[in-house]
Amino acid sequence: MQICSCTINSKVVTIFFHFKQTDSECYRERDVESTKNFYHKNNRFEVVSLETMMVRLTDAENNQVSQDANTKNNNDKIKSVESYSVSGEDIPPHPPKTKKRDIVPDITVFKQLDEHALSAPSSLRSSLCELAYYLVKPATNNLERVRVFYRWITDNIRYDTEGQVGGINSCDPNEVLKTGKSVGLGYADLFSAFCRVVNIPVHTIKGHAKGYNHNPETVLTPSTKPNHAWNVVLLDGYWRFIECMWGSGHLKEQTFNKHFTEFYFLTDPDLFISEHYPCTKYRKERDSKWQLLDKPISVIEFVTRVKLSSTALEYGVIPMSHKSGVIELKSDDTISIQDEHGNIENWLINFSLSDGTDMNNYAMSYISNLTTLKIIVRPPSAEKYVLKIFAKPIGKETAAHTLLLKYIIKCTDPAVHVKPFPTRKTPWAYCPEYKEYGFAEESRAIPIFTANDGNLAINIPTTRQVEAMAKLHHAQDKDVSLENCTLVESLDNEIVIRARLPIEGFYALDIMAKRPWEESNTYRSSIAYLIDCPRPMSPCYPFPHCYYGAITKYKCRLLEPLKGSLPPKSSLVFRLESKILQRIKVLKQNLKRGGDDIFEGEVDIPDTGIITVSGSDKDSGPLSCLYRFSVAN
């Protein structure tokens, strides 16, 4: 017996067999419903149930098949009793012992096969069999055959958004080929049809999927209708997941965005279960096995688990503190997310009310132990909130941030008078380019500082002397004057930033630094710290005004006086440190240079006016302004 050809749609399987007999040859054709198959016994066909779903061949027929199969193509098509099963019902589901990376260590091995699939003539779409045979021409094994089917479908079939919304769509494989669009079941049935043409065991699995509009508060019951379908295909004795629809793009607000995704080709079961749960009404126990997990999870656990996007699963993102997608809290909480593979370089969070109202000043984030993102949320009122976490990987600084996961947060008993944070969607004390600016790894260790009396000094470790400036921003009062409330000192291996805070609340301390190769006046926001001030400095004396050149050019450090307002008709000691300056002058008085490059002198302060400290790196010539004081009235 030799299989000549077959055509398949969603309901009917038509197979042509060529039988060699003693007296003559004949061709027989049978159409059977997709819920049945048949076998040959005493030169006639008999119908068997779906539970068998295989073509039964006698030993004599197998021997005859072996003799007649004189080409590699036919050998691929005709299998032994143990392996020849178009449906694969005789192969029980069990967890694979290998990962995708074990069978496909380098995805570039599919480069030529992918190009072949993408260049298939559109004229072949009129015949499912002809298209399938064309696609598998360069393939040498079932893995490669499955690959070309996946790649062709993900490139040529679009999600039928109109049909999904209107409830009218066709999942018939021939109709899907004709229109080039369908929903999940149509994608899956087309893939199954391709596989059956070349006798690769395959199943279409129906179940629940966490799509773009997934709500973790959804309640699923045994009567809940499955909302999606995907495939399992048998390769080297193990069933593997294939998700063609999600591999072709994604939905967002009823718009299909087409883009190829490698992730959904042979996805590992422990990752696939994050978004897909096999479940039909009458086969609960059996369907749990199609999770392909050693320990299948319940549908309740599936629904309540926080949804991880394919990007999150690829990056190795793990929710550490909160596994459920819904968080109930009274006042505040800390959420921990781990970057298991260390692939993420840019995190971003967005906190809002469920209606989209921006609430980002009630959430803050920072990096702990290099690979853990910590998020503190402090909802100001008893409402429902949404926390979204985005990221982009190392080496893709110009790419857009991709959504990794989302929490629904229900606050039942908020604290009284919750102080807002300064709005910052990226982590505090975090700068992907910190090494370029000259900051040491330790500069990111402490993101939050507390100024109990409104007075604070922060030492930021550096790998060299860094040219930097600092700015303060209050979280609530945008009108409060913070001019000269910081003083920056740039040393060989650290930056010292002094801050004086006039009102209570949270502040953002933004450090602007210069890369060595950039122009002299190019300062960029490089790293930021959060400052909590429970009690302000009273009275609060601003620092003297510091000219940029004092820090950036002359590496100057003011030791005293540190008040920007000087008492009139007084005598004060001025002390400054600089390795570069040769002369420093206050009013008309030159300061004396002593040991350790410290300039010092006593100066008589007039009853009014502006006091300017100036200096030069030369023994003669004009002086540059370094600091400016005012005389208090």
C-alpha cells in the first residue's frame, strides 16, 4: 500500500490509498468525519472511534508498505503501527525531558528554512496539500517541517478582529488560506492540517488564554467556554507547544499589530502555562495532562497568577513577593520583581487608578542586589489601582519599553495624609550609563536618604573625578525656592553633595554629570536620589551661589563659610581647597595657600552688598568667579 495524496479541512479527511493485490490494482477513496478514522482488514475499511484515532495496519501490510516505499518522500509519509498516527491519540501527554534550547540551541539554523517559507508563491494557497508539500521540500526532519509551517502561518495569516468582534469568522483551513485571516482556532486548525498532510502527529488544544484584555479578577467555572486554541506537535517522542496566532502578532485595543515572535515556537511548558490553560467542559482530568507539567496547576491558580508577557518570560522575570495578579492592601506595600537572567537594563513603572488617572507620585522603585526591582506603593485613597511594569533589555537603549506584567491593587484602608513621591517612572539611584559618567557601582546601593533635621550630606562613590551639578525638586510644592539649597564638591573618588531642606516632604535630588568626551557645557541627568525630610531645617540657610567653573574647571571645595548670607560688619574666616588654583581672592584680600592645597584668610565683611570669591590657575591675570555671598540686612 502507498499513500498517494490527502486533503484535509476542519471536518473531513480524504485519503487516497493505492493497494497492490494479486490480480489487479485499485484505488479506493473514503471521506470520514474528523472524529473518526479507519483501518484496513481483509481488504476493506472499518470505522473506529476517536479514542483510537490511528490507521491500523496489519503486519502483512506493513511489510508490503516497506517493499513499495522506494523514495525518501514515501518513507517519510508511511510510518509503522507504533508511530503512524495522524492525530497522535495513541501517544499520551507527558512532560518533555528537554527544553527548547536543547533541541534548538541556535535559532539561526532555521534561517534558510524561514526564507523558503516566506518566499512561497501565493498561488499555492489554492491547495492546502500543494502548499504543505512545497513548504517541506527543503526540510529533512519533522522539526524542520514544523518550523516552515509555523513560519509561513505567522507571516501570512492575520488575526480576524472584525470577525471576532462580530462573532462571524471561519476556522476552516481552506477558508483561512483563502481569506488570510482567522481567530485562534483557525490558526491552530490550519497548522494541524499542514502537519497531517505530512503525517506529523498533532493536536488542536482548546482552553483559556490570557489575552490583551485579560482580567485577573475573572472567575472561571467548568461551564466557562474556552476562548482560544493552540497546538501540540509530537517531536522525538515528546509533545511540544506551538502557538501560531500569538507568534504572528498581538492585539491591542481591537487592533492587530503584526510582528513575528519566536517565543511561541516550541515554548517550554513551564513558560507556556503562564498564558495558556487547556480546559474543556468534559475532559478536565485529561486536559490537565496537556499542561505537560510534572505538577499541573488548577484553573483557579492559573487565573489568579499574575500574567507574564512573552517578553517577561524570555527575560526571566519572576514575581517574588506577589504571585497573584490582584493585590489587596491596607495602606502600603513593597512588590519585588526579580530579573533572573540579568538581561534588563531599563525598568519603568506606571501607577494609575483603574480609570487611567495618573498616580505615579504614589509609587517609587529602586534596584536591590543588582537584579531585583523593588516597588513601593502608597495609595492615597481606598480605590482600585493598576501597576504596570515595563522594561527593555541590555543593548537596546533606543527601543521602546515593553510591558512585562500588570497588577491590580485594591487599597482598603489608606494612611492619613499620604505624602506623595516626586514623579519618577524609572528606578531611583539607577543609571544604565553610570560607568560612562564615572560613577562607581556603589553609587546605586542606596536610593533613599533621610534628612531628619533638614540637613544632609551624601557621598557618591566615583571611579574618577566627575564633573557634576545638582538640583532639588520638591514633590508637592513647586513654588518653594530651592535655589542654592545644594552644594556640590567633586573629589578624586567621590562627589559630596550637601543639601538644606526648607520644608518637609519628599525631594528628588537630580545629579547632572558630564561624559569625558562630550563638550564642556554638556551636562545630562545621570542619577537621581529620593530624599525624605520628616522635619525641615529651621531656619534654613541657603548655601552660597556656586559658579559652574568652581567645580568643573577648578575642582574647588568650599570649607567655610557655608552660609550664603553673611552677617554685616563682621570678620569671617574663608577656607577653600583646590589643587588647580594658584590664587584665590575675597574682596580685595588674597587668601594664603597653605599645606594640602588649602587657601585661608580672615576677611572683613562690609555692612551691605555682594561678596565674590574669585580665583585663577595662573599667578597673574584676570580672575574667575567661584562663589557669591550676600550680606544680610
